[in-house]
Amino acid sequence: MPELSPRRRQLVLAICCMSLLIVSLDNTVLNVALPAMQKELHATVAGMQWTIDAYTLVLASLLMLAGSTADRIGRRKVFKAGLVLFTLGSLLCSLAPNLESLVAFRMVQAVGGSMLNPVAMSIITNTFTDPRERARAIGVWGGVVGISMAAGPLVGGLLVDSVGWRSIFWVNLPVGIVAFLLTWRYVPESRAPRPRRPDPVGQLLVIGLLGSLTYAIIEAPSAGWTSARILVFAVLAAGSLVGLLLYESRRAEPLIDLRFFHSAPFSGATAIAVCSFAALSGFLFLNTLYLQNVRGLSALHAGLYMLPMAALTFVCAPLSGRLVGSRGPRLPLLVAGVAMTACGVLFAALDAETDDTLLFTGFVLFGLGFGMVNAPITNTAVSGMPRAQAGVAAAVASTSRQIGGTLGVAVIGAVLAAGVAGTGSPRGAAYATAFTDASRPAWWIIGGCGLCVLLVGALTSGRWARETARRTAERLEPKSSPAGDRTSADSRS
């Protein structure tokens, strides 16, 4: 990629952030619209889970393929294709006549979305080569997540209450079109000098693993945890995982380069991404259903209730990026872990839903934690890796986020559905009590995810961990590559 002027680099960053905005906004807007969609489409809790997980599942399955394909045939080319597919999928979702069609069109959206975030991160990584400048850019990138979380519930609530849930997908159309035109005009093309070969077997094993695992978790409460159908999918998931590990370890150019995980910071970032985004998706899923179905709030008022969480995420994300650039990822990860753990415990042990003061305190804690965690994940995932494989490294981090989001909705939804179903078909005050009791184990799970962020963050951000990252980068660096071809030489990353 040619050297760009500072103004052009900022424009490229803005264009990439537009893609993140529509993908992130789509998820937060959709959560607020779930109760309205559930009523119109006559969907169960499992049906609502599928409207979210059909998207995140396809996204997680294809992110690494999109990242490696972009490294091979051109990042701008794949990025533009992703914008077209995502925008088209959004239009189709707004026209869906039933739940099955909506789920299918969400999968079309996801195919496009898989070509956006990891490819955009690869473009940013190759545009901002200075470690500190790149950390600040990633902080801005993380701040866009905060913007989407702040705007999503409000925009979604306003649209659902005034126009209807179908209008939430219209928001993506103008942003997608403008982003496509700006990408075509201003983003330079770039490729990896030595891209990986396609790995169709590895790709099929990833799809088999994530698809069968998600299906088993979501459908188990209704089908029965020991039913033949669920056991078959559980065995398929386990077999796909074993096959993936065995097959990928023997390939010269695998879809997932297992050598990346020799780096403790990279492995830690992967685990933290799964846990933090599982907590986020579970948090949004629980609170959306609680505020509207139990408290009886409108979609707009539910969005306003969650504004403290969104505002803290918005404020803390760029602050986290600056802290990573100046002091490294350790402090933001520790703050994130403590805050997210405290939020989970507050709801699980003290029934924070039933008291507005505790409710808003929990929202503030979660916003603080999630705002702090995103920048360290992204920066650690790409730092120290050869720039030639930036697309793959960024895609692994993005895949981990989506896997976390998928599992969060699947597990939290399954726990909630099983708990409510165990009380029969309660109504009114009895339903509120049943929902609160059923959600308590789910909140302990969210608190456990926060504790994992804290412990793994502390373990993988010290001197020993940085040394493993340095050794891993040396193994991955092609012998003929210049020394400056790494994404970062900063020992703090």
C-alpha cells in the first residue's frame, strides 16, 4: 500500500469506521426490536435467538475466509463486495414475510458483514504503521462501537415505536451506499505479498463446529438435553473440533494458523474476546426482554434505560485506546474485568433489576467494562504479527468476538428459556418473578465471563507474555521479509 498523507489516512479510518458502525448498529438496534418482532412473527425465545445467532454464526464462520481472501485478491475489492451484500441483505430483512425468511436474510447480511470488519481492520493496520498512531486509530475504531451502542437503542426504539420493526434495517441502506462510494474513490487497494492458499476443508470444519454447537445449545431446552437430535449435533461439534485441530496442524498454509496461539497475548486476546462478547450479547438479550416484556416499557423507553451503559462505552473506548498506546493493554483489561464481574454479581446476588438505583449502577459498570475491553483485544491480536498476515490475524480476533456473541445468546437464552419453562406459563406478576428467578443463573454466567477477562488479562499482559509474542512473531516472519514488515515492534503491545 502506498504511503498516504495524514488527512488521507484519517479519511480511510473514517470509511472503515462506517462499516463497523452499520454492523454494530444493526445488532444493537435489533435487540431493542426483539419483543416487537416476537409478537408480529409469533416467535418463541428460541426463534428470537436465531434472528441474532443466524447472523453471528455465519459471520463467525466466514470471517477468517474473508480475511485471507482479502489478503490474496485485494482488500478494497472484498470490502466493496461486503458493503454491497450487507446493504442488500438489510433491504431483504426489511421485507421478510415470516421468521424463517428473516433468519435466511440475516444470513445474507452476515456474508456481507464477514467481508467488512476484519478487512477494514486489515486496511487500518496497513494504513497506520506506527504503533502509537495505530493504537489511537484502534481506539477510535472502538469508540464507534460505543456510538452504535449509544445510538442503537435510541434509534431502534424510536423507529420501532413510530414506524415498526422493519424500519430498523433501513438505517443501513444510506450508510452502506455512501461507504461504498467513498471506498471506491479514496481507499487504495492492497494485498499481502505472500497470501495464504484457500483451505476449503478447514472452512467446512469451522462451519460444522460452530453451526452444530449453536444449534444444540439453542434447541436443547425444547428438544431435551439428552434427546437423540441434540446428542447428534453435540457429537458433530466435538468431531469437527478434533478434525479441525488435527487437519490444520498438518497444513503448510492453514485457515487457522495454530502457531498464532503460541503467543500468550494473542491467545489471551482470543479468550477475552469470546468472554467479553458473550457477556455483552447475554446482557443485551436479557435486558431487552426484561425491560419490555416484564416492566412493560416501550422500545424507546427501554433504549433510554440502557443509555448509561452505552454512554460509558462511548466515553471509555477511545480512552482505552489511548491507554493501550501509552501504557499497554494491562490496565484497561484489569479495569474491564473488575467492572464486568461486579455487574454480573450485582444482578445475580442482589436482584438489581428490581431496583432502579442498582439497575443503573449495573448498566454503568457494564458500560465501563465493555468500553475498556475492545481496544486491547484488537491491538493485541494484530501487534507483533507480520503485516502480510494482518487480515488473518484480525479475522481471528473478529471471529472470537462473533463466537462469543453467538454463544452468549445461545447459552443465556437457553438458561432463560429452561428456567421460565420450568414454572409453567406464568402471567403478570408471576411472570415477572419467574423471569427474574430464571435470569439469575444467566447473570452468574455473565459475571463469570467478566472474571475470566480479569484473570486472563492479568496473566497474558506481563513480561513473560510479551516474550512469547516476540518469539512467535520471529517464527511467523518469512526469512526474506524486511524487519519492518511487522505490524508492531512496540514491546508494550
